[in-house]
Amino acid sequence: MSKFNVFDCSIIELDKHHSIRKGNLTVIENGVTLPFDVKRVYYIYDVPGGESRGAHAHKDLSQFVVAASGSFRVTLDDGKCKRSFFLNRPYLGLYVKPGIWRDLDDFSSGAVCMVLASEIYKEDDYLRSYEEFIRYSNENS
């Protein structure tokens, strides 16, 4: 695994196609829009006020996180530095590289967090405790 830091993660602006009468359309295509092919899509919604999600890292998986509706904050942590992003536009997404701890919080009412992932679900790719993440980061730096 290559060692990434929070400054390797960035906002990607997607094309927004606008029709005055019919709203907007944004397209995400494998090999064109994102720096990885999407193998899994899931979304998080109905998060109760004050609750957070995420609180894990992935060894190999990359993600593209989008506020499909509403807003929320994503805080990234590489074990040495933290960086936060406020997502609130469906045509902007956060590209999260492997080996970065992520926390999602400050969900607005009705927020929908859509995540496009580079791999299918694999339990052994998760680092679920912060202590395990720090050990893994130090061993792979």
C-alpha cells in the first residue's frame, strides 16, 4: 500500500448539465469521471441529529463521497494531520484515498451521503479502531 496523507485527498467537481425547465443532471462514469472504477455504491440517510458515522479507515479501498442531498462534514485523519470538508452540493465529491481515517458528522436534516467505492465489501480491508489504524499507519509508512 502506498502511504497517503490528508492532502492527497481532494474535492472533485463533477460536470453539471443544466436545463432551465428540467433541473440539473450530473454523470459519473467509470474510467472517465473518477480516478478509479466503481465496484460498490451505498448511501447513508436518516442519521439522527448529533450522531456521527464512519469512524474507520480502509487498507486498499478508495472512496468518492457525495452529499446527494443536504449537507455533512467529513474529517480525514492520516495519523499525523486532520483535514475537514463540508459537503453540501451534489456535483462536488470528496476523493478519499486508502489508509485515511474518516469521520462523518454534522448531518443536516434529510441529508443523504452517497459513497462510491473502488472495491466490493471486504471485512478484512477495514481498520475499525483508531488504535489499530495508528499501528497500521506506522507499520506502513
